[in-house]
Amino acid sequence: MKQNGLHKVIFKISTLMLLMISILVTSIPSTFAANASNKLPFDDITNSYAQKEIVRLAGLNILIGTGPRTFSPKKPVTRAEFITMIDRLLKLEPVDNAISSFTDVGKNDWYYGWIQAGLNLGIVDGVRPGIFEPQIQISRQEVAALIVRATKMKAGSTSSSLPFVDSNKIASWAIPYVYTIYKNSIMSGEGNKFRPNDAMTREETAVVLSRILDTPFGVKVSKGQQTSVIQMGWQYDSTTTQFINQVKSSNINTLVPRWFYLENNGVVSDNSNKELMTYASQHNKKIWAMLGNRSNSELTHTILSSSITRNKVIQQLTRYVQQYKLAGINVDFEDVDPVDRDNLTAFISTLSNELHKIGAVLSIDVSPDLGTDWTDGFDYEKLGKSADYVVLMSYDEHWSTSPKAGSVSSLPWVEKALNKLILSVPSKKVIMALPFYTRDWSDTPKGIVSEELSLLRQNQRISAMNAKLSWNDTTAQYIATYSKLGIKHSIWAEDSRSLSIKAHMAANKGIAGYGYWYMGAESLDIWAAIRNVVKYSAY
């Protein structure tokens, strides 16, 4: 009786175990299926032909979903969405430009900074002046244009031959871009059709962007190839604490405090500051202390015309550089008499040699060569041979007492000045200084009058006066106009867009970096814009 009972117990246990194993085995396939599904970032891309590309780009944060676990592969892409994707692919930052470019793109819109970032670099533009149409579906031919610009491909011509049966539907302006994108195997047709006016779907976009990443250009972007450039900022009208805070909010890696000045009998006044030295040392910043002449041409002549006083100045400077462990000196002599041309050259040559002996560098600030006696004191070629860097002060195209209103720093004027300088000085030695100021011009009964404005004050005035803004393609600036007490005012504005265009132009010429006159006068969005220029120019 006991044995039979034991057999029954064993039988029941075995049956129960078999049942459990059966249940477990039955459930394994569905569990594996669920796990496989969860490996995809989205639940609605299982049957998408672009699944691999979507997963790749989602992992790189170039594409994001339309909701939790959804991608919506068949959904059309808007203009705002596409430029955002391009910006992310290029590893750019959104830039909250202080001056709005489009009336239909508000500063509180999620895509504001992404559109402005693309606009600053010339990748994208509006559909017409002041209008972007961010929510409109982007067409395939528009995508072709944006990709060619973004990847720096050389566009074809309007006469380029295309193999598509619907080539006649491609807009004339788009033909060079469609041709280029097709020849580079980034976009192709479907059934011998390009469908230029069809909207791009999200899965089509994934395929195209993934192909870009596989090009030599895309490989550079993926590697994060970037060039380190000099970014020097002058201290002006600020305390040391204020200057340090300005630097903290910027891209500046080279500080230029106005510490040293020429005085009578070749004495160099010393206004150095230990607090700034300590900050620079602790935060890996270089100091190129400035030597100025306060625009005193007579004193400058007295010192430069004597080899004894020149050497006296040089001895003091080298002692200061050693004592304070400075990285270099920045010479800023203004209103140099043409008669002192050779003396200035001799001074820079000797100073450079002495600084090099102690491991320091020398930079000299020069005005654009305008063929006037204002710049006759500069022998650009000889100065460039002696100094480590020549800093082009690319501003004051129209100065404070100019008889004609105009830009402080228009693109054509700056490019002309830069082109002339690099004929005499290697571009790798040139630093281009950009203005953080502009002028408010008023047309009074007594003539043209100007008021200098920091960019912060400029932005405040444009807003307060509800100024009318219009973009000028020639100067590459917004011109703001308003009336006050019956007087017409005009401002050739400087902002993230105008400064980016100048900086990008100069970067393409291989310059060493940028300078900024002066720190604290800028709106903070400019720093993100310049970071984008430096990064994008290096690709």
C-alpha cells in the first residue's frame, strides 16, 4: 500500500513538471519575439525599408520619434524638421539669434535656433524675404539643394542633363542641385522619376541622411574633425571680475587686457592684475597683454625714432612677460605717423626676437590697407615676417565722424581688406578682428550724426523703437530704420548672422583665428554662432 501511494505521488509530480516545461517551451518564441521587437527604438518601423537607417540615425540623435515608441516613417517632413535634422547631422548648435530673420518663426518656437543656425551658415534660406514657412512639407528638390549646400558639394549647372522622365518638372534653380545629388548617389529616382515636387517622407529622409554619413564628408563629420583657432578678446571699460565673467560666457581662449602703455622717456606703465593672471592660469587661458600708445602719434614718434628708447621699451616688456608668465604681447599702436614706418618695423622685429627667446609670441594690430596716410605707417609684409600674428581690425569702414552713413563692417569691405592683407602676410598668421559695436546714424538738418552702440544696446534700440528690418545681401547685414522726433535713423546691424558670414568667409581663407572688440558688448548668442562657424569650416 505504501509503495503504490509513492508511485502515485511520483506520477503526479512528473506530470506537473512536464506540464510546466510544456508551458515554458510554448512561451519561449513569443518572449524572444518581444525582446527582438524591443531592440528597435520604434514599434512602427518593423516593415519599413529604411529600418536599418532609422535605427542608425536614431542612435546618433539625428532623428527622433514623433512620439513614445513611434517614428511615423510615412509621414512627410516639414522645412523646419529637415533643417533641424541637417544641423544635428553636422553637429551644430541651435543659435537663438538676437535679431529674428523670419516673421513666421518665433523665438519661442522649438525650431527657432535650428533654423537660425542653418541660416547663419548659408545652408538654408526663406521662401521669400522674411518668410520661412517652417510647417510646410519640404519637397525633394528643396532637399537636394539643402544637402548640396550643407555638404559643400560643387553644384552642377542649369544646363546639366538629367536622366529622369519628369525632368521638365524640376525647377530651373533646382537643376544644378538635383544633378549633383544624383551624380553623388545621395538621392535617386523611382521608376525613372525624380518626383521633384513630392514631399520627403521620414523614412526617405533617413536613407538620404545615412548615405551622407557614408561619404568622405560624412566621415569627417562623424569623426568630429575640428580645428582649434585663436579667439582673442580685448578687455575694455570693465573690471577684472566683469572681464572674467565675460570670458566665462564666451569662446575666448586668449585674453587681451589693456595693461601696458607707452609713457614719456620710454617708460611702459604697468596696470597688470594678479586676479586675471590667476584665473587664466587655472582655466588654461593665454594672456597676450596689450601695449598701447593712446593714439598719441607725437609720443610714439619720439619713442620709435630712437633705438635707445625702443630698446628700453622692449627690455621692460620682456621683463613683464617673464615676471607675470604671459603668453605674449599684443601691440596696438594707432595713428602712427608715416615717417615712423621703418622705425615701427624695426621695433616689432627686435621685440619679436626678444619675446621668442623667452617662449612668448607677438601680435600686432593693423588697420585695413586703404591707401591713405592712416595706414602708411604699416609695412604689412615686413611686420608679417617678424610678428607671429597680424590682427586685422576689420571695422570702422564708416567711422564716428564719417560724412556718409553706412556699415561699420560690410562683407565686401572686409573681404577686400583681408584679401589685400594675405597678399603680404600668410593667412595662417592672420587674425581677423570682428566688431561688437555698430552705429546709429541720424540724418539731421545739420548733417549726418552717429552714435556708437554696443550690440546689446543695438538690439535693445531696435526692439524699443520697433525698427523696420530688411536684409541687405550686398553688405550681408540687416539694416534697421526708424524715426524719432521727425529724424530718420539707420543702423547697419551686426548680429550672429552677419558676423557668422564674415567669420565663415575668413575661415575659408585659412586664417589663424578671430579677435573681438570688445568683450561685454555682444549678445551671448554670438558665441554659439561662432562655434558653429569654426566646426563647420573644419569639415
